[in-house]
Amino acid sequence: MKKITQIAPSPAPPLEGIQNVKHFLAIASGKGGGETLSRELSLPLLGSLPIDIEIRKCGDKGIPLMIDSPDSDTARLFADIAHKLVTPFVVSEGK
């Protein structure tokens, strides 16, 4: 909720939401907060990201997870969210 209130005064409205820390990889314990907030604000939820120790390890090494472990489950989730973010702005060659 903090981030929404921080951007609320912006002239550009938020378009989508991403829920991070939805669950641990070993124990799925998300409470659905991202889905609930998304519904309340009428924003599509682009995805949910797990709490993944590999993100921290990669950050400590200074190497993005997408470079270090591009085939990991979390990297695939990031890629899916990125795809959803850019797809509306991509113009196909036929247009």
C-alpha cells in the first residue's frame, strides 16, 4: 500500500501491480495481498514474485538473477512480468 500512496499524487495513474514477497520457494505462504490490492484499485496484477535467496546472492555478487540463473523459476517469473509490461507498447511489423 505504501508504494501506491507514494505514486497516487502523480499525474500518471498506476497501470499494473506486481506483488513481491508472495511466498517462499519452499513454503507457499502468500496471503493474496497483491491480488486483493489489485482488485481494490482496479489494476491488473502482472505477477507474484517469491522470496528467493538466489536474488540476494546474485545481488551480493553484483550479477542480476536474469544473467546468473536465467532458467530458474524466479527468472521465468521476472521474464513473464517484463513481457506483460512491454507487450502493449510493441508494434508488430505488419502495422
